[in-house]
Amino acid sequence: MQHLRQDGTSPARCVCANDSFYQPPVLLLDGIPGMDRSQHRLVSILFCAFYLVALLGNCTILFIIKRTPGLHEPMYFFFSMLAVTDLGLVVCTLPTTLGIFWFDVMTIGFDVCLAQMYFIHIVSVLESSVLLVMAVDRFLAISYPLRYKAILTKPTIIKIGLVMLVRSAVSLLPIPFLLKRLTYCSNNSTLSHSFCFHPDIMKLACGDIRVNIHYGLVVVLSTAGVDSVLIVFSYFLIIRTVFKLGSRGNCWKALNTCVSHICAVLIFFIPMIGLSMIHRFGNNVPPIIHTVVAFVYLIVPPVLNPIIYSIKSKQIRKAILRILLRKTDAL
């Protein structure tokens, strides 16, 4: 991201069409900086593998939970929400990413780009919200085991899901309109990633972007920022409760139920914070770092989450083995 003047403008944002309002009909997408298009074919195999694992893994988890009555519990319903948001991240980024690496499609319509950006950010905020709710779920399961299912009934879980969806959609709704009001430079319409990202589009504008910067910061702090603080607070309460259990075996057993969630939190929030810091302060960071961190943020969690939960959850492992054995017997 370029250095900003005091008025929120960039030195490079000065070549506009006769100083009049201008928006490019299309934007140019970048694959991996410094890489030839001939090398894109090799990289496309890696990305295709990532997307395939993410799609199969999360769809398998949803199928297993739906088909296994023993998994119809609050913990697994929230895990289903996480799988759906991970699928959302995959679906939002897959068309343009594979379009670049497979078919050399390097352009995207301006309005289509805004739509993709809006849905990517909605799903990102949703994932943050789901991780927070899963932390609260673990606290309730450990602190109030006898009342756990009575507190988190199916109607309550549905209401929680709707609140998270409305929160994400409403908080991000102004962003496309804030970008639409800007005038863009006619000499620069190239994005840094293979998908549309708010800070990436914003830096292409001429003129004052302070409103966009401040609103973007407010959204990040009020969603992922608040969620991360509440997740840490939830684990503080969990640890305090666990130490009251007395027996070391009971303590480890209780904490072991949180390992999968802690891993999911780390692989989501660490790249997200890194990407935010790079866009905000990484003026001298090589473009390849922007690209790698963005891919890690949006692709790695959907790939690893189903693997982590399948390894750590004995119930999910047993359900998968049951279905596989049933199919083997049928053959």
C-alpha cells in the first residue's frame, strides 16, 4: 500500500480523466507477482489441490453431521456453521483465482469486483463470529455440563446464526457504496491479488479516501477485534473453571475438547492480523508477501479446519469410518 498524504490521498493517485469522475469498467487481477504466465500452470495444480481438499473436506463434514444422529449436538451444529463459512471462502475466491492460473483471465468487471469483495468480507466476519460462538460453546459445555443442551437448544442456535449473518451483512453494507463514490485513476487499475479486497481497491482511487480508511478500521475493530478479545476472555473463564475441577485427569480431558477450536482460531486470526498490518503499514513489503499472506488467510483455514476436527474428534472419525466401511461392504 502506498504512502498516504495528510489528506488521505496518495502521490500516485493524481492521473484522473480530466479531473472528472471516473471509474474503470474493468480491473486487472494479479496472480503471483514476478511469476511468468507459463509458470501459472504449475502453481494452478497446487491451488487446485487446496480447493479440492477444502471442498471435499467441508462437504464431508456437513454430510457426516447431518447423517449421524449422535452428532446432533450444539458443538457439532456450530462446527457445521464453520464448515459452511469455509465453503463460502472457497466459493468466493475460487472463480477468479483459477481463472487466472488456468485460463489467463486477468480482468474482472468493476461492479462484479465490488460484489466479490463484499461477499469475501461477509464470510470473513462470519468466520470470526462462528469462532467466537464456538469459544462460548466450549465455556458452557465445561462450566455447565448438566444445563449445556438446555441452554443451547436448536431454536437458540438458529437465532444465533441469524444474528451473526445480519451483523456481517449490515456492518459491511456501506463499503461497496463508499468505493462507488470514489474517482479512480485512469492510469492504474491493477489489483494486488487474484480476488477483490477492500484495501486493494481503495488504494486505486484518486482523492480523499479517509472515510473508507476510518470506516474499514471501525468494521475490523468492531467485528474481528471484539471477537478476538471475547475469545481470549472466554478461554480465561474456561481455564479458571478447569482449575476448579481438581483432578488433573479431568482438567486435561476438559482442555482437550478445546484443542481443535484453538487451532482453528490461530490459523484464522494470525493471517488476518498479518494481512491487515501489511495493508496498513507494509509500504516497503515485497508484493509477493501480500499475495502469500492473503492466500494463507483465505485458503488455508478451509483446508485445515476439517482435517483438524476430523483428527481430534473421535465421534467424527468413527462416523467417517462407519460410512466408509458400509460402502466397502456394499462393493
